[in-house]
Amino acid sequence: MRYPNPNQNNNDNFGFGRILLVMALAIGFFALYTSLFPQPNTQETSKSHITQNADTIASPQAAKTSNPLKDNVSKPAQSLPLRDTLLISLGKPAFDDFEITIDALGRISQVYLKDEKFIHGEKESLFSIVGSVLGLQSSKKEHIDKLALFGDSALKTLEVRFSDVELNQRAFNTPYVLDSHSSQDGVQKLVLKQDLGEVQIQKTLTFYKDLSYELNFSLSNPNIEYFISNGMRPIGDSDTYAFRGVLLKTSDGTIEKIEDGDKQRRDFPQARFLASVDRYYTSLFYTPDSSFYVRLDYDYVGNPMPFVYVRGGDSYFKGYIGPKDYKTLESINPILTDVIEYGMITFFARPVFWLLSVLYDFCGNWGWAIVLLTLVVRILLFPLTYKGMISMQKLKDIAPKMKEIQTRYKGDPQKMQLHMMELYKKHGANPLGGCLPLLLQIPVFFAIYRVLYNAIELKNSEWIFWISDLSAIDPYFVLPILMGVSMYISQLLTPSNFTDPMQEKIFKMLPWIFMVFFIIFPFPAGLVLYWTINNVFSIIQQLLINSLLKSKKQ
């Protein structure tokens, strides 16, 4: 076993305070960066910008075609009058919780969510409140009775573009007509037709109550190459820290992500699904039993523009536009659950969310599910936590002897190291033992953070009393204060034997640093709840262990 050099004056409780400090600084950095440097919502373009948009698509080199595709598809800028013309709006009585509008170009121009869960306003952080008072940002909140998922983007869901430049321009200047519309048992079916002279087009759309739909696209000429888009990403959530852009899964199981502003033009010959996403919402295409060819271009600000390439004949897609609710996506097709993505820690966050969902099914409340999740994590880590606390107690007991060795062999580091190792072995102490439980809690903390941050299931979900939205900050900052106080109490009960006065001062300041971070910046109440309950369980654990150690000494 290797031991740290005592000459560095941090052999006891090596790194414990430093790890907590690094965590505090990391959390503070990300929160500060997100609040002070929000990314502009480049998705919401003005009409003047749209007319300047070079929406060209370089065609894929399809191996099976004898004639290569043209280099681009002509700009749809001349079709601006049609893009503002409403063809049909789908809503009540078939659909109570949402409304879908389709424009004259046969595209889904807007989706409105009407469920209270999605239109309830979010609470402001102290940072934004102070900012509004100082005039740095507006504090006005508009009341809305429905949430619009899309902005004024040039590319809409179900937009079709042709490789033939002339045909493409004609298509963008020729409106679709509604051939038929039927509604039965909460299912609405539309047949849209477009007459382009030598080419006749038909779109058959079937919409369901879960916001999924089916598209059958047919042409009278089977030799025409074209592209169909699932649309630009939704703008239902304004958060700038979460991933926003295009996400797709290839046939080999790889998840590809192209963020807004990446300016990447790429091809994916075999994609299982294609999704445009923000933190909470998505617009996606998939086919149940096959793959399709995806071409990604980008608009004038570098945001990805997704298309599916089809060479001639009819095409069939299934789609979904709406919240990234795990159970909804799983019920439509299990592969779509991969649209819910947690970043680099996804592999660990998915089991955490699964466990959280199981606990929610058990208790029926996301807040109590978080409490139970915290308890489960503490139980699983208890053996290591117990060993770590015992090790820290032993270090505290031998601290005077360690100090004596350091003083006696101050000028001889080798002898100091030798005697320190003998002291550790004699008393069974490990200066690194107290760090392991904390190190294991770090990935757990970040996994839970990503889960609570991305799970739309927690949006506007109540816990008790004043906590009405676990995805937003505590409006009265009670949880952050309780978190800081409970962390301080836990710190007092935990054995420590710092020999470096500066490290000890920093360590004692950490609870209040964390408390300030959680008050100022918009951390979800669910995350603060997890940390607070974790501190409470830690206090109970430490009291039990202290009692056991005291009884052993007697």
C-alpha cells in the first residue's frame, strides 16, 4: 500500500477537503457560466433572415443510382407567402391536450401543448431576480395558455425538397389542398395533395393522441429524388446548458449528436431514428423495421438542418413531436428512449432514472421517490462509508502521534515516511480511507443531477408544502438553507484531523459555499432535496457509528 508523503503536510484525511472544494468550484463554475453567458436562441430567426438563408442540400452519393444527385436543392425563399398560410388546424374534440397546425406547403408549422404541466411558469433564481431589479434583464413573465414548440424557423416538419431545382421551386410555390379529413376514436387522418404538373404528390397523415403520427408520401413519378425533414429542433425550453440540436442512432447502435452552431454537413447512410431536440422536447422520424439515409446540412447560423433522403417512389415514416417523456416514447417504440440523453454520464444516469421511476411507481410522488432513491444509495454505499468513517476515526486518534513524528523527523523525510507507515500499520489506519465513499458519491451526484435536470417527468411535479415544481428552484430558498445547515452538522460529527490550518478553514466554509451556490443559481429543487436528505442520512449514520465506536472503547 502506498501512502502520501507526510512532508507534504496532508497525510491525514488526504484530499477529503480538496475533493469537496473541487466539487464546489466545479458546480459553481458551471452555474456561473450558464447564468452569465447564455447561448442565444439561434433557432428563432426573423423573416428577414429567412429570406437570406442559403438552405441548400448537398446530395448523398447513392451507390445504387446511375445518375448522381444534383449538388443542391434550390432555396425556398420565394415561397414566403405560402409558408404563412394555414391549411388546417387539428385540435378539439379529438385532441384535448394539444393542437397541430399545418400550412399550405403541407408542413407541420406549429404544435401547441395545452396541458398545465407544460405551460406553468418556471420560478426565477435569485440571480435573475437581482438582475431584474438592477435592470440587467426583464422580470416580466407573459401568461400563456398553451406552449408553442417551434419558432419562426425556415425548415418545418414534413417539408419536402427535390433534387431537381425547377421542380423544387415549383413545389414551394404550389399550395397543397386538403383532399379529405376524418376523425375517429381520437385518431385524425388527413390526405393532402399537390399538383406540380407532370408530377402528382400525395401526403397521407395519421395523428394519434400520444402525439405520434404516420406519414405516407407518394409521387406519380417513381424516379424522382427528394428529401423529407423531421424539422428543426423545438424551442419549448429556453435552457442553454442542455444539449440542443440533432441526435440520431445508427444501425450499429452509435448515438450521434450534432449541436447547434456546429456547422457540420454530414451523411449517415443507416439511421434508426432522427431527432431534433432541446432539453425537454423533440421532433423525430423513425421506421420500425428498417433504417434510412440521413443528410445533415446547416442554416446560416450553423444550426443543423436534418433531412431523410429518398430515391424515387413512395416512402413511409413514423414520427413524434412532443415532450421527451420516457414512458410515452417507450410505448411508441423502445428505441426512441435513446432520444433522452444525459451526456457523458448517460451509461450511469439511465439506471438511476430507471430506479427513480420504479420508486415513483411505488410511492406516486417524485419528491418522495427522490427521498427513497437517496436512502437506497446510502444503503448501497454503507459498507464503504462505514469503513471510511472508521478509518477517519483512527486517524483522529493517532493524530497526536503523527504530529510528534512530523516534529521529530522534520529534517529527515525518509525516516518520517518510514515511521508514519509503521504507525499506520500498527493502528490499521489508512489516510485515503475516508476519500473513497466520497469519490463514489461524485458520479452518483452528477448522474442524479443530469436525471433531475433532463427529466420532463419532474416538470411542475409537486412534493410537499411549498415545493410545487421539482425541476425549478425552491422559490423560498428553504431547501438550500437546510442543505447548508445539514452539511455543516454532518461536518461537525465527522472525524477530522487537519494539520493544515488553511485546508481546515476551507473545509469549514464548504457548507456555506454550497448553500450560496444553491441559492443564487437555478439548481432544481429535486437536486437540492437529494443533497439535503443525503446529509440527513449521513448525520444519522455518523451518530450510529460514533455510538458504536464509543461503546467499543468502554
